[in-house]
Amino acid sequence: MLSQLMVLFGFFALVLVSIYWINRAVILFDTLIGDGQSVAVFLEFSMLSLPAVIGLVLPLASFAAAVQLTNRMSNESELVVMQATGFSPWRMARPVAIFGIVVALLGAILTNALIPTSSQQLKLREKEISQNMTAKLLKDGVFLHPTRGVTFYIRNIADNGTLEDMFLSDNRDSERRMTYTAKQAYLTRSENGPRMVMVDGMTQALDRATNRLSVTYFQDFVYDVSGFLTDDAKIDPSRDFLSTWDMLTRTAEMAELARDSEGEILEAAHKRINDPILCLVTALLGFSALIAGGFSRFGSGTYVLLSIVLIIVLMIIQSAVKDPARANAALWWLTYLPSVAGLAMIGVLLSFASGYFRRAPKPEAGV
């Protein structure tokens, strides 16, 4: 059973990942290629988003594999033969449990290591692409508006990067309007962000209250352009990138770093632990729902539908506990409620299949 479960799991995981990946790839292709990026960048972004997609479909793939194998064994009367040889439903569930543990370990590696790392790298690459797109704003002969209230013009960009005959109008201040002109300008980097060095130019300051215009000539002047040209290669900390151990042991510090509440940090950390457990729960739930129905010459369609309904119930519980757990850090244990509810369902179904809830036959009269 275990080997067949792994084969079916690989098949369903491949199908589900392909469906999710194609949907995301269409959006990525339209966004990146439309912005002039190469196919290599598109493939890189697709690969970086793949771990998150795999982590999302693991519980569904394990559930589908367990349902498919149990349904086939039931239709071919293999389960009846196993029960006739003395195998209890609890004993037959052992290979499914081992399979679920293997998938859960794979899910734990994904949710606690690969997904945070790939998500962080994806955000970093998105910012680098954004910076490259911002650099394209430096076009000669065109009036540009890199941000609201700012107008930028360059007559020519020399081969060595010098900006010739530059014009910059900064209208973001409600009290004063600043206009800068220079024969030459250079973009430089500093510890505090990008700067523009203007050479041989003039500054005009218009006081809106008095309508007074002040003119200042300069030989060189440094202007801070970090407000509309970003040069920082770092990304803001996020709970998606933080270590699970740090979020559990240094919750307050991580919450301040990520600018989230402690409830959001704890919910994210415990969700990384609960998601792999759900892979075990969904596999056992799919098996238990079908074996509880026993053998039927009409097939197991009703119990397959029952297993799907039970999975939907688990998903509803998972969605319902998210907001309370994030709102109150003390309610972090609610994150594990879907797994606990699923294990309870499994226990009831296997007990029913074992005959614990069936009435004992009445003794005949006179016996």
C-alpha cells in the first residue's frame, strides 16, 4: 500500500502543481514580458514561486492519493480480503499513517525552510526588477514624472553617464516650489540612498505665500532623489521570511521587526507547524471515510463524497480560526484546531469501521 500511495501522491501532486503553476505563470508572463523582461527572468520567478505552490497542494495531493487507492482496493475487494484475514481498520490504516508522516516531513521542510527562503529571494528579485524599471526613467529628451509633483527632463545622456542640460521641478511642498537647472548632473550612491550632483546650475524657490521668487546660482549642488529613485537593495522584514524558531521564541522582537502584531507572528509560526500535520490528517481522513463504508457492489461514490465534505469542513475551520488567532496572541492554539478536528473525525470513522458503534445482536430466546 505504501509504495502505491507514493506513486499516486506523485501523480496528483504533479497535476495539482501544474494547474496552480500555470495559473500563476500566465500572470507572471503577462507582467514580466509586458514590462520588457527576458524569458530567463520569467523562468526564474516561476521557479522561486514553485515551493509555495507545492506546499499549498501537499495536503490535497495526499488526500487524493489515499482516496484513490482505498477506492480501488474496495472495488477490487482487496479490503474485504484483508479484513477476512484478521486485519482491523486500525491495522490497515498503518501504511496510510506512515505515508502521511513522510508527506508531513516533506511539508515541514518546505514550510519552514524552502518557502521562506524562496519567498525572500522572490521579493528581493522583484525589488531589483523594480529598480531596473525605475532606472529606465532616465530618458533623454522626454519630460518625465517619476512621482506626483515632480517633473524631470534631460536633454542628453552622454556615453559616460553624464546628464546634460538637466531640469528638475519639485512641486511636492505646499509652501514652496523648487526648480533646479544645471548644465551637467551625475547620479551617485551614498549610504543614505541615491543622490544627484548638479554642476554649474541655478535654483529657483517660489514662496507660495508671498509669491516671492528667490534665485541662487551654484557651482555644484547635491540633491536627494531617494524619494523617487530607490537604490536600496534590501527588503523590509516580513513574517513570511522570518525563522519559525525566532517567531516562537522571540515573538515580541520579531513582531516589532516585521511591524506586525504578536498574534500575527504566532499564527504564522504555528501555521508552519500545523500545515505539515494536515498532510497526515487529510491522508488518514480520506482512507477512514471510505473504509467506514465497507464493501458495496454499488461502489464507494457516497463515501468519496463524504470524504470531500469532511475536507471542506476542515478548510472552513482553518479559515475561521485565522482571524481570532491573529487578533489575540493568547489564542495561538486555535491554529491547530483543524488538525485536532480531523483526528477526531478519523477516530470516529475507524471506530465505526471496527464495529464499536454497532449494536450487538440480541440473543435468541431460550439461549
